[in-house]
Amino acid sequence: MKDTSRNDWQTMGADENPLFRRAVAPWYDSWIACLITILLMAAVLLFAAAGLSVAWETPAFHGYAWVPAALMLTCAGIIASIAVRLVRRYARLRKKAKEQNSLAADRR
């Protein structure tokens, strides 16, 4: 017996997965957003390096040197993560373009 509480036009089957749609990258994963993030993290990294320098020069602040050190590690990790993501994306796009060029050459 068919469930009549819902109309067919209100529900979409779970098995409907159109193959023609491209995956859309979110704005925060765009090339320019990643570049801006890397630049901002580099500025914060320099700020943390200055803080670490001050913490080691002032004996009263030796106990707080872990704060700029942790900030430096965090910034370095973020920069490395984004850089790896951009390199992988560039390599994937380059490979895809190379495959398309070879397919186009084979058609000739």
C-alpha cells in the first residue's frame, strides 16, 4: 500500500544523484582566500616571533614564552596545511589539463 500522506513532487528519491553537476568549492577554499589566509598567518607568525623574543629577553616573562611559541606552531601548521592543499589542487588541475590535452591530441 502506497503512503498517500506525501505527494510525489514533495519528496526526492535518495537514489537520484545527477552526475552532470560539478562540485562547488566554498568561497573560503578559493585560491584568493587561501592566499589571504597564508599572508595573515605569516603576519601573525612574525608577531608571535617578536613576542617570543621579548619573552626570552625579559626574565619576568620567561614563564609565558609558551604562549607565543604555541601561536607560532599553530600559524606554521595552518600555513603548511593550506600550502599542501593548494599544491595538491594545482597538481590535480595540471594532471587533468594534461589528460585533456592528450585526449584532444589523440582525436586528431
